[in-house]
Amino acid sequence: MESGGFQFEQEFIGSLRCIPMAVRLKLDTCGVKLKLNHWNQFTQAERQTLVALACDTPVSILAYRQHLQALVTHYNGQPAKEIDVVAHPPWLDNAIPESVKQQAMAHQLDIAPGAWQGLTPAQRFALIKLSRPSHENRNFVPAMAEFGLVDSV
């Protein structure tokens, strides 16, 4: 993931008009439910800061949540809804989640357990998010290709 985004996100990563996977991972890590309309209220610089800020240690996770909630409160008068943080999220597990297996099968693709284990947590997170029924799945196959799981599409 370079400059805060994956290759499959390139159509919007420059403008940051959508919440990139890098930020979505941080949201799940710090326990904040950020809506797209919140994201779109932020300035470009504020969005870029949210992409760049660390959110991977107890101290940085707390700092990220506080910074994000201060931004949301600034624009909306109240913080964003908080969500439960999973103690052991599926993107840190070596087992391929069922939703990812099913999405791959829907495209006549297969992910070998060893290939899944070779992915970074951010790549696993992206595939999990892209395989959810509530998500637009058109980037699932491009992400699989980007991560070296299938030939280029």
C-alpha cells in the first residue's frame, strides 16, 4: 500500500473522495464508525493527516481516536459513533475467512492458505472488506491480482 492507498483505489485515492482502506483499517482498529458524509466534511489536509497518522500501538490508537473524534465533533457538534474493537480481528488470523473464500469462488478463484498467510494484515483487511455482502465488490478481483493471488485482470 503506497501513499496510503492500494492500486485498486487509484481512481479516488488522489482526491480522497472515498475513505481509503488504510483509514478504514484504522477506524476498525480504534473503534470509530466514520460515515462518508463525515469524511467529506474534512479538508484535504485533514484527510491526508488521517491517512498518514499511525494507529498501531495502544498509544497511537488512542491518539488517532481522539484526533478523529475531535475532527468529527468540530464539524458536527458531536463525536462519531463508536464501535467495538475485536480483540483478535480476522485479518490477523491465518485462516481465510469464509466471506473471502465465497467471494473468490463466486469469481472462480481460489486462495491457497499459504498465499493468505503471505499477505500483510492490510491486504487481508482489504479482501475481507471487499468480500462483504454490503460492500461494492468490483474491486475484489483487482485486489486479488494486486496482491499476487491471481494473474492480472
